[in-house]
Amino acid sequence: MRLRDQLHPVYKSEYISKKKRLKEKLNTLAISVMNQWPGVRLRVTEGWEEEKDMHAIDSLHYEGRAVDITTSDRDSSKYGLLARLAVEAGFDWVYYESRYHIHCSVKSETTQVNGKGAGCFTADSKVTLDNHKVINISDLNIGDRVLTLNTITGEMEYSEVLLFLHRDADLVHSFVEITTESGTTIKLTPSHLLLRWRRRTTETILNDIEYSYAENVAVNDSILVHKDKAYVERVTSIRRVIHTGVYAPLTTSGTIVVNDVLASCYAVLDNQFLAHLSFIPVRLYHRIVNLFSSDHIVDSSHIKGIHWYPRILYSLSDYVIPSGWMDTN
């Protein structure tokens, strides 16, 4: 079952296909290669290795966490840029091992702490303020009020931005781009929660929504969009894209309308209720602050990285939340 000299995708190897983190990075890199060189594909020359005398005794090839890659045209002049694309795709280690291939590997899936913060939108995503002005999410500030969905009443409302769960203008990341039948498009990280409609036989949209990881949404699924009110639209296309900049604002309601698509503010935990419940201290703090100050817009341009509060929650989640509810890769 050893993977050798295969064009991407590399799912002939059952073992390597189970390594979700490696597969995600390969998918991202494959897209980059096709975008950089039209007609050229990513070529994997070595993946999971079961013959122990083929590499060093501690080689990650034996764990299914390493691949050797080239381009399909085997043009060695491309390998320098290929290595750079691999870095941008998120591989933890990229090494120009020889003139014949690039070696790439990822860390163990059980040690990926940073992956837990990867629930964000792209910098050019649009949000609507309470004055009806539409701005890029990268220009959003703490204290701004943005369009959201009240998940109790089902009504659209404007909620305050309490903090940024994650904000990094320089981080290169893979996103899922989802487009509906009307052309509405949203780009969000794979583990971010999106509002999906479960069936088409009821008039009560709110009672039939579920929160799904963006990576689990499929073509012909139905998601909620906003055009004066909440509507259901069919997904017509899904693809992986790479962008620079990640933004994850937390609102009072725990939801947010991005590019006219209704989305959760949360990621990683596959349970909107528990995720929202865990931020009660944050909402209480800001409620107290609001009692003493009616105007506290904070310039957020200096904020970078994952907020300390969700960092604590992520570290505790390994002990108090069933692993089946978490997407940590």
C-alpha cells in the first residue's frame, strides 16, 4: 500500500488518507500548484512507507506524516517555488532534500494546539454595521454592532462585537469557499460552524437548522442567507482557496452575517449551545462595562493572534469535552 509516484489526489493509500492534517495540506498545495502553473499537477513520489529499510529509522514516512513531492512535469526549475508554496500551504517542515524532490511533513495530529484557533473568515469578507454600512471584516472594531441572527427569536438583529477570537492579518491559511445558487459566496476555515438547513418540508427555518463544520457542507446542501430576512439557498459549488489574513469576531448573539451568509462565531467544537455557553463570562463582563460606558469602540488594528480566553478554553477542552465533538486538525 505504499504511496509512490502518484499524481494528487493520493487516496490510493488508505493509511495516509486517514492522516487528516497531511491530507488537508496536500489538498491546499495541490490547488496552489494548479493556480501557479495551469495544466501542471502536484506529484507525490513517496508517502507512507512500510519497508523499514527505506528511510532513517525515525522517518515520518513510517507514520504517514511525510511526503516527497515534485510537479507532474518534473521540471526541477519549479521546485524552489514549489517549496515556498508548501510552506504557505501549512506544512510544518519543508526541505529541499535533493534535486529530484521536495520533502514535506506535518506534526502529530495529537499535538496541534494552534489548529484549534483556526475558525475564521477571510480579510475581504463583508459584514454590515448597524448604520447599514458594509465594511471588510478586517476593518471591524470591538464595540461595533454588526448584523446577526437571534437564535432564540429567529429575528435578525445587530449585536456588539465583544472581542476577536482570532485575528492575524499575516497568517496564510486554507479556506473553504462555498457558493449558493444566487451567487452568494462565503470563505471560512474548514472547522468553522455554518448554519445548514436540514430539510425542505417546514415553514419554520429556525427549528430546522443545524450547525455544521464548513468542511462538511456539500453541494446541494442548503444554507441560510440574508436578503432582508433569512432565506434558504442551495449550495452549488465548493472549493478550497488560500488567503492571507484570518478574522474571527465574537458577537453577543454568537452568530454573524458574513457576505450575506448566516454563520456562527464559533469553530472547532461541534456544538453551538456549548460554545456559546462557555463565553458567558465574556458577555457578563461586557454587560457590566456597558453600564458605565455607552461608547467604547476600540481600535482593533493592533490585535494579533488568538485571544487569551479561548486559548484557556482550548487547553481545558481536552479534559472536559468528548473528543468526538472536537475538530482539532
